[in-house]
Amino acid sequence: MDTYSSSSEGTLIGVIRQLASSHLAQAFLCNTLEAGAGTPEAEESVTKLERLVHQSESYYPLRSCAFVPAVYLGMYHRLRGQEEQARAFFQPALQQIVQTIGDNNPSNEELSDLKYTLARAGDIKNVIALAHRSDEDSSDGKYICCGPCKRKALIRDGFSICPICIEGELCPDCVKLFGSAIQRKRCHSQHVKYFISIPPLSKEINTGGMLVDGVEIDFETWLNQLKNEWVLNAHNPPGSTAGQFGISNFFLGFVA
Ligand SMILES: [Zn+2]
Ligand SMILES: [Zn+2]
């Protein structure tokens, strides 16, 4: 527990609560997918997920909005084609992130949280724009497949993100292994149809620039477009309590 050794007891409890809530929320979402929409098992898991959301809403101690239970419930609605209901769960999380980012110099952790939340929300265009921005920021230009092959690649050509598990990226060869005898620890073959594939960067972009539909724009312009697309505003989301830990701490807890 060295990661949290400097935290106050109250904050540590907050971290543990959010980790537990996120694990549960992901388990409930996966249960609904595995049981199949409309089955009693799926309905039971959705009810549990909704209850968890009501218990934990307005709770963002880690600035890791992609992992709050409400975002998992948003995914449930999105994967069932209930776009309006889904947006109502994604909007507060996105609002929180853009509020934290401000207009300039976002940290890598903030950009990762935004990318993962947008991946949950199925906003593929903006997920790819953020992935390409981190390509440009990367100092060594290496991408590591988190599938069985563990290979490093110079170009992230067709690497995929699972929007449900968010555990890192998989190369195309490892994606093909899903459904075979080789399975990853947590991700499921049922998730493959939701994977978001990141195409190679089609042209050089300036550091900090964003490439959208082949056109480079600056980050502030892109962020304003995102705010318009998601109807985000300048007002504080209720009960936002961003704490001192970042998303990397959250991952440490998540993979432990
Ligand atoms: Zn691989
Ligand atoms: Zn998955």
C-alpha cells in the first residue's frame, strides 16, 4: 500500500470505495452482456448497477471519471442502443474532465481519462484524435501489445482498445486470438465487437495538435468542439471532489 501511504485515512477510504465500486460496476456490466439482454440474470445485474450508481454518484475522488459506476451504466444503455439515456450518464463525467483540463496544457493523465471516458461513450472520432495526440507526445514511439504476444511496435497500426475493460491496447493478431483457447485474464470474446481500432496516423501533426478527419486543429479548438458535441458548459458538476490521486494510481489498484 505504499502508493497511498501519504494519504489521509479519509482519502484512503475514498480510494478503496471507488476501486470497489468500479470493480463491481464492471462485473455487473459484464454479467449483463454474458447473460444476454432481457434475461432475468441481466435484469438483476442492471438493477444492481443502478443501485450502485445511486449510492456512488457525485463521487470522483480519483479524477478517473472513466471508472465511475455511472459511466458503466451509460455503457449499458449505449450498447443497447439507448443513446439518450447513455448520454445522460456520460455527460457529468465528461463535464468533470473538461472542467479539470481547462483550456491549455492538459496532463497525460487528464488526456488518458478523457480518452477512456470517450471510449466508453463510443465517441470513436475523438478517441482516435486523442490517441494520435499521444502518439506525437510519445518520446520513444513504442507501443506494447497487452495481449499474449506482448510485442512492441513502432507504429500503432490497428491496435485496439476494449471500451469495457480499458486495460491497454491489443495488436490485431491478439484480437484474432479472442474466441480461441487463448484468453486474456479479464477481457471477454464478447467484447471484441465493441473494440475501437486506432488507425495509423495519416500525416505528421505538430506537438499538441489534434487531427480530426484529416485536418489538424489546435487543442483549444478541438476541446471547444467536444464541448459543443457533448453539450458541456462551464458550470461545475454537483459534488465534484477531485482528490490528490491520478488515474495511474487508480490503475495500480485496478490491476492489483
Ligand atoms: Zn499482440
Ligand atoms: Zn474487454
